[in-house]
Amino acid sequence: MIRILCAALATIALGACTSLLPHGSSGVPGPFESYAQAEAAAGAITAFNTRVAQLGAMGFDTEAGRNVTLVPYPDIIGRLVPHPGVPLQDLDPGIRQCIQAQQRCQAWLFHFERQDRRREGSFWLDFFNIRRVTNIKGWWIDVMVVAADGVVVFRNTAGQPNTDRIDRDTNPLGPFQPAGEGAGAVLLH
């Protein structure tokens, strides 16, 4: 009777093993909890109206150096001017002002993201490294802010509001797969 009870408990425990699969999250620290929140904050930055000193209070801290890349002047032009043959008067007014300001023109590229990773499938196949399925969900956004003489002259955003990806890894040899790959590399060299 005790053996039957132990076998029943083991079966129930094995059925709940998917909760034992690893899960995690990653993100770039920042003030925004969602893509929509970050996009709305970026939309509040207006050309020829917002001052660089106001950006930190809006969630875009140019001084802290976290999640922000200072873009040098030559790269600003490379990113914003579609082709050298485009006449200056055909460019966005903010880009024109940046070109005319030259070294007084500054740009920052802000990057924010959140990702949640959750393993799915059989605990035992995952545990023995035979088959691993990871579901990745999240979002990311890049905001480029260009300023001349302390005033924002141009702002642009790019991003992905809904990341939904599945990574699948299959190792027919299970835990022995890395040893086989290592031995193959030694044999080839």
C-alpha cells in the first residue's frame, strides 16, 4: 500500500514539474514600465520647444549616462541626412538647424527595454538538455533626441511594442551534446 501511495505521489509531482522550469526577465533600467508609456514620454518632447535641461524630468536623463549613447556630430549627420545630394532646404527644419550649428549640435540615443523569458515543455527533456523551449515576450524602444544650443530641434523614435518570440534548442545527445561538439572541434583542428 505504501508503494502504491509513493508511486501516486511521484506521478503527481512529475506532472507538476513544469513549474520547476527556469524563468527570468531582463530589462534596461529606466523610468518606463511599458512601450506605450515610453512612447508617450517621447511624444512630449517637442522640437524648438523642449529644452535639454527638461529632458531628465521627462525620463530622458542625458547626464546619468545610463541607457544613453552620446552621438558624435559626424554620426548625427550620417543618421539624419538621407543622402549628401539632398538640398539643405529639403531637410527637416531641426536637422537644418543642427547642420548649421555644427559642433554645437548634440544628439543622444536612449534605449529602454523589458523582456520576460519563460521555459515551456517537459521538465525532464529540459533538465537533460534534450529539448528546451523558451518563450520571450517584451518590448523595446529607441529615442533619438537632437539639440542645438540647449534646445531640442529634432526627435525620432523606433521600437517594437510587442516582442513575442520562441527559441527552440534540440540536442539529440542531451547532456552529452557539448562533449560531442567539443570533441568534434578538437578533431577538426
